[in-house]
Amino acid sequence: MEKTAPIYIAGHGGLVGSAITRRLRDCGYSNLVLRTRNELDLTDQAQVRGFFAAEHPEYVFIAAAKVGGILANATYPADFIVENLKIQTNLIEEAHRVRVRRLLFLGSSCIYPKLAPQPIREEYLLSAPIEETNQAYAIAKIAGVELCRAYNQQFGTRYLAAMPTNLYGPEDNYDLNSSHVVPALIRKMHEAKVNRKETVVVWGTGTPRREFLYSDDAADACVYLMNLAESSFDKISKGAHSWPLINIGTGEDLTIRELAELIAEVTGYRGRLEFDVSKPDGTPRKLLDISRLKSAGWESRTPLRKGLTLAYQKFLEQCAAVPN
């Protein structure tokens, strides 16, 4: 990507979108096209069409999405599928209309089968049933992958779908009703420490295994992929079993119990962890096979403990910035 080329980051205010924006700026890209939700409603086709017609971005990162944890997905499944289908369809269609040079669509590892062989390879997509607790969101994201594949096949576009593992970091969502496990546990343990609570409740049995990637590392991978040489980018965008799909992760996982214990250490919480086995566990294990990404020349750099420490520091800064 040329340093002065117009680059649109959809969802630049979110966890991964803000990280991509920071990474691009750090790399010297000077023509970033950014719009807040108030400035551009991505579910409105007419607004999106007008925006693309006016701005003509050459490169597009799609990090905009309605996201949430198990509770949010279970409570608002219709919202999750409808909003995500609208957002990604509008963006991909208009990107094609103005002939963007490359597009990176960001999904989630939850698109893969619930009981997929581990580690999960890209070609396992649609090989078996997916996890029920996030089915609506996952189906929407699978549709986004198919949109990329279909446009590449029919129109010769150069669209790539990147599936990051569980992300955490600056600009994360700490709302306990809609957050993912890392920000939820950071907030719970911080508040328990401050309020001197003896117990923190963790959903599920604590036995599922999960992989976690610091958001700035994910952003670095996304920018790296968009800057691959033509032949390398084309090879990946043709994908495994025709899917223009590549996993982004660390290649390492741990149990939710181990994660909770690590977050307790990072936040300084000394109380007891109680696991609520009446709550769902979700997929038993979700470790990504990252061999394709490694072969392209990229690996993560932030160990989990260091990343959690950085995330907690950012959380404390957010708390300090909020007036009492």
C-alpha cells in the first residue's frame, strides 16, 4: 500500500479497528479515511454508497461489526445476524463498485465447527455444525467470507478474509452485559479488589481452552497481509478449498481457569474464584492453525501476561478518565 493512498478503516473506533488505525499511522500512512457511527451508518446502503462514491478509497479494512460475548449473542441473535449482514454486504458491494485495489474482511474464529479437529485449519470451515451460543453472529461472518470468495471468483477482485482468534487490548468493551471473557474478567477482578470482595464468579466450568491475541498484534498482522507482494497476496486470497481465508493467532492456548488465575495475578486480586457451572462453556477448544500465516512471514510478538498487563493499564486509564 502506498503511503499516501486513501485507506478506509471501517470500525476504526473499536478494538481491532483502532489498533489497525494506530498501526497504519505508526507506519507512516497519511491518508486514512475515518468515519464515526454518527457520521456514517454502515447499515444504510444509500449512505455507504454515497460515502464510497465521494471518497474512492483504494484499500479497505472491514473491522466494523456488532460483537459481544455469550450473553449478548444469546439475548440478541436477530440483531447480531441482521446488523452484521447489512454492514459487510454494504461495504463489500460498494468497495467493488469503486474498484478498491485490496480489501481485508475481519471475522472471528467462532465461524469454525464446534468440534473441529485441533488446531483448526482454514479448510475446516463448514465441515461440521458450529457452536450454538454464537450461531447468528458466526453465520453472518461466514456469509462475509463467502461474499469475498464470490466477488473474487466473479469479478476478479482481491478480497481477503482474516479470522483472528480471541482479541483483547486497548479500546476493549468492558460492559459486563456484552463483553468478551478477558475484559469481563479484568473488570470483575478490579472491582472485586477495590470493593474487597472475597469471591469472583466465572461463567462455566473453567475447562474450555482458548487462544488470545493482543489487538495490536492482530493489527500488525492485518497491515502485513495487505502489504504482501502481489503473488503472495493472490496465493492467500485464493485460499484453502477456494476460501480466501487466513487465520491470525498465536498458536498457543490455555484453559479459562488458567486465564482467570492469570488475570487475578495481573490485577492484584487475591480472593477466591468460583465457577458457575450452570452457565454455558461454549466450544470445548478453539485453537487456530496459523501455519499459513507463519509461512507468509508473520508471527505474534506479545506474550499473554504482558498483553494482559498492558490491557489492565489501559482499563485503569479509562476508569480514571470517567468522572465520578
